[in-house]
Amino acid sequence: MQETKKEIMLYIPMGVKLEQEFFTGFGKKELIRSIITMGISFIISFVIYLFNTSQSILIVSLLSSIFGSIMICVKDTQNQSVLDYIINIINFYKEQQIYNYVSNYF
């Protein structure tokens, strides 16, 4: 018995987003990531404030951490954010870089 299989091709247009975005390149996943990075940077800002009690430094560091965390998490046209690029670079350097080949001829 020979069965014939018919291939069904599914064409997905480029640039279709699966999730709703608040603005271009920034959705729910990016919001959660930016909240986490803002929390970490807020802790760092308050530690800096404890050593240097200038309120202007605290305000500047808090505002820059808010804008910085959003800018790090916004995805570009390649659907990659700066944070994704950093994670990809770290994963690349964690992988094996040198491959030792064993030959049976010698």
C-alpha cells in the first residue's frame, strides 16, 4: 500500500506580530523585562544615594534607569532588542569554541 502525502505549505507574512504591542517593538514581554531591569537599577540608584546624599544624582539616575531599561527592551525591525543581542552573545561564548578532531590515520 502506497500512500500519497500532499504537502500543505503555510506562508506566514514577514513582520506579523503574535502579541499585542503597546507601541512598535514593545509588548507585554518587553514590559516585564523592563520592569525587572528598572527594579535592579532602582536598587543600584538608592545604594548610590546612600553614599552620596545629593537628590539631583538620585533623580537623574532614576530617570536614566527608566529610559535606559525601556530602550534596552524595545525590539527593532529584526525583532531583536539590545537585551536579546547581549543574551545571544553570552550564550555564544558559553558554547564550545574549540573542536579537537581525532584522526585514526596517525
